[in-house]
Amino acid sequence: MKRRTLIGAAIIVAATGLTSNALAEQPPIRIGMSMPQTGGLAGGGKASLLGIEIWRDDVNAKGGLLGRKVELVVYDDKSSASETPAIYSKLLDVDKVDLLFAPYATVPTAPIMPLAKQRGMLLIGNFSFQVNSKVGHDMWFNNAPWGPADAWASAFLDIGQKAGGKTVALLTADQEFAQNLAKTAREVAAKRNMPVVFDQTYPPNTVEFSSIIRALKATKPDIVYVASYPPDSAGILRAVNEIGIGDSVKLFGGGMVGLQFGPVMENMGSLLNGVVNFNTWLPEPAMYFDGTKAFFDTYSKRAVEAKVDPLGFYLAPFGYASGQLIEAAIKATGSLDQKALAKYLREHEIATIVGPIAFSPDGERKETATLQAQFRGIVDKNMDQFKKPGKQVILFPEKLKSGELVTPFEAARK
């Protein structure tokens, strides 16, 4: 009996060892992407990638997915749309990745949409805006909180209308992202019978905005909607600080990219006061979900080592959430089948560190979770102030609201 028991135990141990070895020898699940590590989008790209890397490390520490480790295959797209089609072809044909994440931002993502659709690949988007509106890829899922195309402009103009605003000025960069925002803003303003009294597009390389701000100020708008990129956002605010914007303006901001990044905010300091702008995550009590605090504890430490945005509010947690979306779908379906994963994501709400995410048929959020928040009491050269609640007061959405609008804009600036 003893001999038989010993033999049985030996067989079990051997079988367990074989199973462990088999799992260890299985190839990793490879997730391919490009991410801007150089060029104008690099600041956001690096923070986004760090968020994804933290998710990879967390999921691997729990044993991986389907008994396999997760591996990231990443190339620098240099913030250029001309780079991404070749990179994603290489990821599929040479690297043979299992899954695809999109690069950060609209411009580098738009050119790869036809490829993803043609190859039947699920694609997790990364803060692009309306890149699927013409392509119609049914396996596209954007991690960004934008929601319906008009939600962004609607939220901003609604705040302005409630403050008594009736006329609108539009100032937008000649880039796809900004122009998409401007288009929806015009449509929303028209539906609300709000005259657009100023509508100017400026070239992406514009550095001097004084003459534009003077011309805008002369039209005496009630609401100024700006869709700009980081260098432009800084230049516009400096011009406003120098020239003023006029007592008629009740609301200023809306779509200014860059004012979400720690280094930019620290550099702009008190020039931010009064601006109402979009954001995605802020350290207000209503924005903490399961795992949010733990993520930022880890991110803060690793951001110092990686020399990336020390705050990481805007993109990093959504990079982590991208991983959570894929993780939930793989665990539920028990496979890497692209159609099965896409079906699951279309039909289920997923819990993430940025809150629950549910998708519409176009792969965008069913309901917008894009914040509109007003900068308050900002002082110069102080990064730590942005880690505290109350410095960016959430005005929208209602369920996350943490304060009321201070208006008019010139009074709010002071």
C-alpha cells in the first residue's frame, strides 16, 4: 500500500511539474502598438505607455492570461501619421502579434483604421477623436471617455448658456482633432441658435497669437471655444494674459490639449486661472474607483524613474484601463478570437480604474465621461498643488460635479 501510494504521489508530482513546465513554455500573448516616444505627442505617449506597462506587470504578477504571460511589442511612431501604417503592418506580418492597441492621438491613428478593418483585427483606441466615423470598423473600441461626437461641445456650450452666454467664438488649430471638435461645435451652436461671431483656424506652426486674440476680442463674444494643441494652448493663454479677452466673455477654453499635463500646467501656473477645459481624470473624490489609488501610487514612483509626466492624470490610467478591457474579454471568452473578444466588449460593461466602460456600436462610449473643469487658485511653479482636490473644479458631468462656475472669465482669472 505504501509503495502504491508513493508511486501515485510521484505520478501526481511529475504531472504537476509537466503542467507547470508546459505553462511556462507557452509563448506569451503579444500586444502590439506604436506609441509616440519622440516628437510633439511624446509627452502623452510616454505616460500612456507607462500606464499600459503597469497593467502588464500587474496581470503577469497574477499569472498572466490563459496561463500565458503578456508581452508588449512597441515601436516609436515619432508622433507622425506617415509612420504608423508600416509599423502596424510589421506588427501583424513580422512580429505576429495577437492583439493591437492604437497609438496615442487622432492623427497617428487615422491611417491605420482601414488596415485594422481589412485584417479583421480588434483595435483598442487611445484618445483619438472620431477616427471610426467614416471607416465603420465594428471591432474598434476607444478607451477615451469622449462618448457621442457632439457631447464635448454640448457640455461646454451648455455651461456657457447657463451663465447667460448667447454668442460663440471659435479658435481652432488646422489639425484633424481640432477640426473635428470645431465641426461639432458649429453644429451644436446652430441647433441652439447661438451665432458664431468669430471662427478662425490657424496653422499648426503658429507661435504668435496676439493679433488673433485682438481680432477675437473685438467681436465681443460671450463664449470662447478653443481647440488647440500643447504649444498653441500655451501661446494662446500668454496672449490672453497680455491683451485680455474682454468683459463680455463668460466662458473660455473647452478643447485645449496640453492643459492636462503636469509639466505644462506647472509652467503656465496662474495663467490657467478661470479657464474651463476638458479633462479625463482629476483628484476629486467622485473619481476614485476600485484600484485607482493603487495605480497612482505605483505610477507616481515609476514616473520619476521614467522621467514622464509626474501627474499622469490625463492618459496613464486610461492606458491601464485598455489592458483591463482586454483582460476582461479574454477571461470571459477563454480565447484570443478577435470576433469573440469584440462581441464581448460590445455587449458588456467593464469595470476599470477610470470607472465602468460601456460601448456604443461605433466603438465610442455609450455615455460621455469627459470632464469640463475650471482652474481655481493656481499659483506659479508648484506641481504639488495639482495633486489636491479643488484646483480643477468639475462642472460636468453632473454626477461628478464638485463646484459651480465662476464667471465672467476676466473675474475668474483674478
